[in-house]
Amino acid sequence: MPTKSKKRKGSAPLAAIVLAAGKGTRMKTRRAKVLHRVCGRPMVYFPVKRALEAGADPVVVVVGHQADEVEAELRAALPDAPLRFARQERQLGTAHAVLAAKGCLRGHTGPVMILSGDTPLLTTHTLASVVDARTSPQSLAFATMDLENPEGYGRVVHAPGKGPALIVEEKDATPEERQIREVNAGLYVADSGFLWSTLARVDAKNAQREFYLTDLVALAADGPGAVAVRVSPVEAQGVNDQEDLSLAVRAMTRRIAASLMESGVTLEDPERFDADEGVVVGPDTIIEPCVRLRGATRIGSGCVIGQGAILSDTTVGDGVEILPYCHFDRARIGDRCRVGPFSRLRPEASLAEEVHVGNFVELKKTSMGKRSKAGHLTYLGDATVGADVNVGCGTITCNYDGERKHPTVIGDGVFVGSDSILVAPISIGKGAYVAAGSTLTESVPAGALALGRSRQVNKAGWARKRASSKISGKGH
Ligand code: UD1
Ligand code: CA
């Protein structure tokens, strides 16, 4: 999990460049690759966040494809971060992309870390290890990894007895070079003086006619020196296609699951658990399989989250029991509530302590006071429900007249009989009773009994009369 931002005392300040201008053709989507979601965040958020945590200031993001969206998403997710955005109008290669960031780093003289927007799994620790690996302030350090299947990656060629000599891209590699399993992970730390003077010398004389950032390695090996730092392939795998994306999402989810378990949360099956980056769960909470926690969801301690629940941007107190298959979106649930199975809490549903909401109950923009209950088959919208209220099975607030929404207010201690229709705007005074099957269009005073239904008529002997009329052929 993320570590705290690291102040690099005594050493030259670090800046970072994150490359995120490409389209990501191999994804086969309209959406730019770096905007695809990993645990609730656009993929590019992670390298940017990790660079910030490693102490980089500023972090320059090179944008091009869907530039406005990439910039807007990052600014929204990291509002106070020292971010700068550089445009690369045409994507002529990774070296060309880094050069696009030069203007944003005028005046910066220390080391520059370069990351790809498509490697979301790198940790702050790994970034720091590459920063620290440089043998002199002028030398270049870059991350490599050993892959069973190195296909698609740049191969790292070593000079016998010396360090790395060059990186050769797959399309330019000889059959022998393609056998090399040590590949370029796409993470570099370079001195800014070396970087800008060297990039000016990179050309596009290669199979793809692109300006390759990887050419830096050969130029550093001939000059100030290059160091290859082996990092974990689990962290450094890039996302290039949909399968890679699914693997990155799983790996990130596992990491979130591990950190939750570390903090005392029981996950009955971490492989069947999904959580967005940033969700909070208290200790002694048990999470059953197939639960999905999204956005800014926060769950207290000592809760049980039943199988199949999907919670988005929802706050859950302590000791709450959520029975299986609930769907909550922007809801608040107080301590010791019991909700579900099959309950739906929509935005601004708010439950005080010890509330019970049962199966097939939907709440929208509705608050329920302490110990109130809505056990079965109910819709409450735009309603304010007091404490100790019993909302009977099948109750419906008619909050919408086709044009506007209207409020329903139900006082403390009210008993609403089953199958009641409450036509809003309406209020039911404290301690009142609503008879089962009522349709109420007028407010009810405190303590009253409201009967909103026609009186029952029993016709004695009717069934026998009907039967005899059938036999004689009369009537129907
Ligand atoms: C690159 C490396 C390769 C390495 C791999 C690691 C080069 C030439 N190759 O290949 O050695 O093994 O990463 O993951 O650098 N981008 C831009 N502008 C451009 C081109 C790319 O911003 O003009 C961005 C992309 O949006 C992406 C990142 O740079 O986020 C990497 O580009 P990509 O095309 O995925 O490079 P690879 O082919 O994976
Ligand atoms: Ca890539």
C-alpha cells in the first residue's frame, strides 16, 4: 500500500515525467488507454501518485490523446498535488514525449524520474530503489525485469563484463536478441543536464520510425554510465491490451485485499472481492464473497457485509449487519443497523442507529430515525421518518406527481399499516396510526388513526346464491 510522501533531504530535488499521450491502439477502444479504470481510478493516476509519494515535485504529465479528459481526471483526483501538464500533439515516440515536458521543467536541475502512464502497479519503494541506484549524479538508472515471455518489450543487452549497453525494441531485435528475457520496465531516473542534451541527439532511424527513449541507455553507457535495476515483474508489467488490464486490476485488488486483511478485516474469499483504491474498512468486519466496495466507501468495525453486496460512496457505522445482495449508492448507515437481503439504498438515504431495512425495500433521499423499521417491499422517497417508526410491508410514498418531487414527513413512533399509499406532500403526526391498505392524501394529526379506505361490506350467503343461479342457467 502507498507509503507516505518522502522528502528527499540533502539530495537534489526530484522531478518526474509521466508519459500518457498515446492512444493505446492495442486496447481497441475509443477511450485512451491511460483512462481505463484500475480499482476505481484511471490507470495513469497510479504512476502519478507513486511519483508524488517518492517525493517528486513537480510531476509533469505528458498528454495528447484525449488530453483534456486525462488532465481533468488527474486534477480532480489529486487536487492539491504539484502537477503540470505538457502537450504532445503528435505521438512520435517516447523520447519525443519526454522532450515535450522540457518546458515544464525549466529551472529544475536535479534528477528526473520518467514513468509510463500504463504501469499502474509500481510501488513507491521500487521507485525509490531506482532513484538510489545511480552511481553518480550524472548516471542513468533504469528498471528491468525478467519475463518468461518477453514479447513486446524492449530487450536489455549487456556488454560482456560491463553494465547494460543498450535496449533494443522487439521490432528492431535480431533473433538472438529476442531470446533475451531481461526487458526494459519503462522506468528511468536521469540527470536533467544529461537528459536534455542527450534527447536532442536521439533520432528515429528504427523499424517504427519513432524517437525511442530507450536510446538513452546506449548514450549513457558511452558517457556517464547506466545502471540496470531488476524489479518485480508483478509490479512492472505494462498494460497494453484488455487482458493486461484485467491482470492489473486483479493484482491491484489483491494488494488492497492484503492491506485490509493486514489491518484486521476478514475476507472470506479475497479472490472474489473487489475494492477501489481508498476504501476504508474497520477491524473485526467480516466480508463475505463477491462483495464490491467502490469509490469513497467507508465501513466501520465489527460489521458483516453479506455476499454480493455492492456499496458505492457509502458510509457504514460499527456493528452493522448487511445481509446478502444489497445495492447502496451514496448512502449513510448508522451503527448497529440491519439491512437486507436485497435492499436498495439510493443517494441520500440515511439511517440512524439500529434501523432495520429489509428485503425489497428502496430508499431515496430519505432519512430514518433510531430503531425505525421498514421490513419488506417498500418504497420511501423524499421522506423524513422519525424514530421508532414501523413502516408496514408494501408501503409506498407517492413522491412524484409527474413534474415535481414532494416530501413525506413521518413523526416519531408512527405505525404505518401494510400496503399504505402516502400521497405527498403529506405528514403523519407523532404516534399516529395508519390503517393497513390506506391511501392517504391528507396529513394526519399526532396520535390519530387514519383510515383511508372504503368500509368493508360482507354479503351473507352470497356464494350459495351464486352457485344456485349457475345451475338454473340464469345469470353468470
Ligand atoms: C516501451 C519501451 C519498451 C519497454 C516498455 C515497458 C520505448 C521505445 N519502448 O514500449 O522498451 O519495454 O515500454 O512498458 O520506449 N507515449 C507517449 N507518447 C508517445 C509514445 C508513447 O506519451 O509518442 C506513452 C504512452 O501513452 C504510454 C507510454 O508512453 O503510456 C509507453 O508507450 P508504449 O507505446 O506503451 O510503449 P511500449 O511499446 O510498451
Ligand atoms: Ca506499454
